[in-house]
Amino acid sequence: MVESPFLSILTLVAVVLLVVVTGGIGYLTLADWRDRRRLDEEKRSTRSTTSKRR
């Protein structure tokens, strides 16, 4: 069976798009986790400094 060049190119484009989308989702998940962690640390530090003032 002979594969057409169009199907080969289409398969390659599909794989590349899959990798790009998966990488983008991973990056956004990591960035969200990092921001949430930073905000939690800021809240904790703010809470501890305000409780020390009382």
C-alpha cells in the first residue's frame, strides 16, 4: 500500500499540533499552580504580621 504525501504531511501536522497544545496546557497549569502558591504564601505572611501587631 502506497501512502500519499498528503496523508503523511497531515499526520505530521496533527502530531505537531498535539504536542504544542499539550505543552501549552502544561505550561498554563504550572503557571496557575505557581501563582496560587505565591498568593497563599502572601496571605500567610500578611496574616502572621497582622496578628503580631495586636
